[in-house]
Amino acid sequence: MSNNALGTARADVWLLKEIEWRAIPNAPNEKIKVIMQTLNGPCSFIALCNILILRGDIVILPPERREVAYEFLSALVAEYLLRASPGVDIAAALTILPLTQNGLDLNPLFTGLSLFRPHGDGGALKLFEHANIKLVHGWLVDPTSHEYSVLSTTQDYDNSTDLIVAADSITKGQLVETWTVSDDVGESSNGHVQSGNRHDEMQKLSAEEREKVRNAVVVQHFLETTQSQLTYHGLFQLSSELRPGELVALFRNSHLSVLHKPAFGDGGLYTLVTDHVFAHESSIVWEKLDDIEGGSQFVDADLKPSVPVGGDYAGATAETVVRAIENEQNAHQNNAEDEAFARQLQAEEDARAQQLYQQQQQQNRDRRAQVETSVEHTRQQPQQIEYDPRQERRYSDEHQRNSGFTQRANAYHTPEKRKKKGDCNIM
């Protein structure tokens, strides 16, 4: 099975992590298992299930279970909804339940932390309503800001983006790319006075069009400066309105997470850590929510600052740790792929070397066979020697000379001719 097929087959199976959880102040911590989210896991469904688990409304059995599938969880949730809402039509909620695997369409209003515009038959909102789970967000505009008058009119995210699109069409595609909040008053965003080109362009529009463009510029500025989908005004409202011990589903960064205000500790806000990279980090349970840009800190079940077991990220923010761990995992995967590729190249090189060696051996065998064939052929051919009287005379003369040399050599080796002291050694 390929990696893609394996990933698809396990897309609806999630790891379980055992954490310590204190539902009542001064009570001992109890061990429960929460659901961890993979990279593209259904955050809305997982957040809903984790809140039901923390409240004790559903229980995952047996206790030694290490992972859980969507079919198992959806049956528990459906059973709970029927039990919690007797005599109530929950058809819309049950219909939306399978769609949570691909996310929910939520449209927050910028004027209230629990205000969302229903989409379609409102099944997504009814699902949380029947589960008795409050759905909140902190993407709120400050009533004292100059943006409030505009955003209180557009109200929600969808209407605000529709206004930007309409104004961009009026300005022939120039609004999104170049216009800023100060363009309609003749001053650039860096405080310098402009040449008045924007003012001239505005004068060419009707009064209604000019008003629409001005409002769109304000809305665009708000969206660009609150890309984390959380404002300090919204953070203050969440902290003020949540009751101690309450568990809610927080919409932020197009993601749903479990938000908790413990009945003990400093009275702060904490989100449940469900990122899969922390599945084996038992000391990391919550992430403190006290900053709109993600510079928060991890804490354990007792709300004490905590870092991963290795301690490599001491003092780092939660966002930094998540990014670092994901980078390490990606680097490990890349190294494994590089090693596999290197082994493949080495295997190919070894195969080529083996093939070349075999070719050389075959060539040597062929050359030896040719030489042996040539020698055998030579042996089988009789040599023809012609008689030459002159050759016979040369042989006789050489024989006589050799005989004289032999006699002189024998005479030299007589005792009288042996080497005396002082003679040179001829090597």
C-alpha cells in the first residue's frame, strides 16, 4: 500500500492522549484520554468530542484504547444528543454530524463573542446547541474605535468581504492592492501628504460609491490587522464573560479548539493542546491564552509552566515549540528520504560495477581462448626445415670454439688459478 493510500485509509483515525484533569477545585486530578488532531483533522468534531469527554458526557472504553475512529465517536455523540434532548427534533444536528469531518462553515459577527450567522439550515450551530456547548470567538471590534461604526453595519465576516469585493470592482481592481485607510483624506499610511490622486479618483464616483469605498477600506484594514481572528477587546470579553470552570468551543484562526477557564489558579484562559506533535508529551496539557499573536505558554494539568520532556524548548513560546517540533519531524522525514535515495544510487552504482567486471572477465576469457586456439593450431602444423651445407659448416666451427672455451674454463678453476687475496669481486 502506498503512503497516500495509507494516509487516506487512516484519515478518520486519531490518537488518544492520557492527561490529568481536575473538574472540581480542590479535588484530586483524574486521568482521562483526549483526542489528538492530525494535520488536517476535523477540528470542530474533535473539539466537540473533547468537551463532552472533559464533562464526562461520553466515555471512551476500554481504558487501554490508544486510538479511536470517527465511526466509534459519532455513535457516542449521536447517543448523547438523543439522551440530552428528549422530545426535541435534532434531525438538523444529526445531519450536520458527518459533515464535521470536512469542517464547518462558521460566520462570526464582530459585535458579540457568541454571535454567529447561521448557514443554510443552521445545522452547525444546532449541533453545538443540542450538545449544550457554547460556541464563542474573540474576533471583536472595539466599540470605542473608529472602525466600529462601519463593522457594526456589515456585522459579519461574509458581509464584510462582500463589501470589499464590491468596492474593488468600483475602483477597477485598485482597492485591494493599493488603497489604505488614509487615502480618502489625502494622507498616506506613513503620514506623508499624497499628491491627491486618490482624492481625484474619489471625486469621479457617486456619493454612494464613495461611501462604499470608504467603508470597504476601513473593513479591509480591520481584517488585515486582525489576521489571528482575535483582538485584545475580544480577549478581554472572553475573560470577563466566561464563568470559572466553564468549557467552550473557541473559533480562532479558522480553527475550533477547547477553551477553558479553570475554577482554580490565576483565573486565566487556557486552550486544550491537541496537536498531534504533543501526543507523547504528558506534561503539556494546556496553552495559556493571554496574547493575540500566539506568544503564549504551555502548562501542565496544575497550570504550572511546562516544556517538552527533552527541555530543548525551555523559555520558548507555544507557537515556536509547535513549529520547531514540526520542522524536526519534517527534517527527519527528509533525512529518511535522502538516505533511501542514497541507498538506491549506491545499489545502481554497484550493479553497474558488477556488470562492468563481468564484461571484463568475459573479454579476458575470450582472449585466453583465442591464444590457446592459436597455440594448438601451431603445434598441429609440422615444421619444414631445408638442408643448408653452409649452416652445417657454421655449426662445426662454433662447436670447435666452444670446446676450446670449455678447456680454458676448466684450467682456470684449477687450484693454481683460484682467487687470491686482493683480487676484485666481479658481480
